[in-house]
Amino acid sequence: MPDSSASPSRDFQIYLSSTLDDLVDERKAAIEILRKHGRVIDSYQAGPQPTVENCLADVRSSQLYVLIQGRRYGWVPAGESDTDARSITEMEYDRAAKRGIPRLIFLIDEEHSCYSTQAAGRAQLRNGHVLSQPWSGS
């Protein structure tokens, strides 16, 4: 009989996406839970590839994509003044969708101090996803 207390498969990769500065506690809680189920990719160190390429490559090689959407839209690599620019968080989500990777989306409750003011982005995330009650982060 297999040992049910064995560590999770390191082959099952989970990509955790969110903005960093406003969701410190939520990310910490998510990482603690997700690490029980696989290897969590959640931050980046300097390397030979640019950050965007690293992020998108990690999404592509993951078996599960988890997004925590709070108040902030996220870093826009092309620059804030470019009206067509997208945040790295949005690019990660789009890559997961394009690859058919299962996506778990957690939207911070609008009453919570971290809730997103990006109404269009929140509406897009709601479209086509089954969401439970918004996460209050507590």
C-alpha cells in the first residue's frame, strides 16, 4: 500500500500568478497549500532570459495555473504609456489559456483592501470561469 504521507510529485508543476507587493499574505498562504500538491513556481531570479520569457516558459511547462487577482494590474513590461501594453500577469493568464492549462482564479473580495480596481480585467476573468464566493484573504 502506498504511503499517503509521501511528498507531492515534483513533476506536477503549479504556476502561481499575482502581483507581488499587494498580495504578500495571500501568496504565502497559497504557496503553503499548493506545495502539498506539487512544485510551485512563484518568483524569479536574474537569469540569461528576460523576465517575461522566463515567466511564459514556466507557465507553458506547468500543469496548473493559479491566479490571485487583487487591487493592482501588475507590471507592464512595454511601459505604462503604451495603451496596447499588457501586464505580465495578463500575459501569463493568456499563455495558460492558449495552452489549455487548467486555471484556478481567485478574485479578492471587493470589500477587501486589496481588491482590483481593474473592472474590465475582473470581468474578463469572470467570463468563462466558474467562481466561488470571492476570497476575502482572511
